[in-house]
Amino acid sequence: MASTQIGPVETFLASVEPPERQADARALCAILGEVSGEPPTMWGTSIIGFGRYHYRYASGHEGDAALVSFAPRKTSLVFYLAPEEGLKDDLLARLGKHRTGKGCLYVNRLSDVDVEVLKDLFASTIEALKARYPAER
């Protein structure tokens, strides 16, 4: 993921169009803040992330990423979840109208999905990533 703190989250949220997408983005900031216990942070110019973990692969590649993040795009809300940890088939089956890609979950509107199931997906991702990449102290 890109480096954080490109700009304030509130400034970005105020620029999100249309108004319905902005309302969904604001609601998601509250939901993800509640689930993660972390404040929202900009990751690049259009991704809002919560929490952080440091990864290191066997190849030597390493970096930092948000535990969970989303981007309010023009056509959908895109959630970035660890593919092997977060996209649980049992939860997706109960989520509502959505589509998936590699590590991504796409939702047209927040009202299209069961928010409680969405919270469970976020919590599952956070728990798995924290277990897989324990914080270096």
C-alpha cells in the first residue's frame, strides 16, 4: 500500500461524490473505527485505512499495510481485505449483493448488504492479520 497521511480523511470525505456515496463512506468510517478500534488514516490519495501491520515475505519484500481499508469509488465501495484471511465464504453467502476480486470486496451501496455481516468480515480479517503478523515490539 502507499504511504499514509497524504491528506486529512475529512478533506477527502468532503470531496466524495455523489452525496449518497459520501454518506456511505462516512458511515463506513464509523463502522471500521468501531470494529478496529483505530482512527481512519489516508493511505495514498483515495484509500481510507484502519490500523497497520508490517509484513515480511520469504523473498525479502516487506512493507506496511492497513489492517482493513476501503475506497469510495464512483461505481462502488471497494474493501481491501487479506484474501486468505478475510473473504470467508460463509460470511459472503450471508452478506447480500456484492462481488469479489483478489483481496477485494465490491459493494454498490451500503444498503445492499447486511452491515453486521460486513462487520464480521472486517473483524475476521483484523484478527487473522494480527495473528499472522504480530506487532514487532
